[in-house]
Amino acid sequence: MAAGLPNPTGLSSDALREAAAADYTCEEVLAVVRLFYWLLPGLALNVAFLREQLIDHRVLEQN
């Protein structure tokens, strides 16, 4: 599935690892990625609730 996603800059996993290693250890980068992976579902849920509230509010204003 991930291989089918667009990659306009043509980045490879090796290039990303080299870039990350230039600033941080792979373990530090992996820790941030894991944190983001853990937080992402909550963010998506919050955005969905906010969107629903905005849609409901707009509908109520039109009535």
C-alpha cells in the first residue's frame, strides 16, 4: 500500500535514514515516529468532531 503513494521528490528509505542520522540517532527518530503514530488517531478524531460541529452549526444558521 505505501509503495503506491505518491513520492514526487523520489525519496528513498536509505536517503531518509541518512538525513535522519545527520541530526539524530535512528532510535530518537523512531521514538518521535512512534509518538506521532500513537497521537494520529486522536488528531483525526478531533478533526472529525470539529468538522461535524462546523457543519451542524452552518446548518443551524441557515434554518
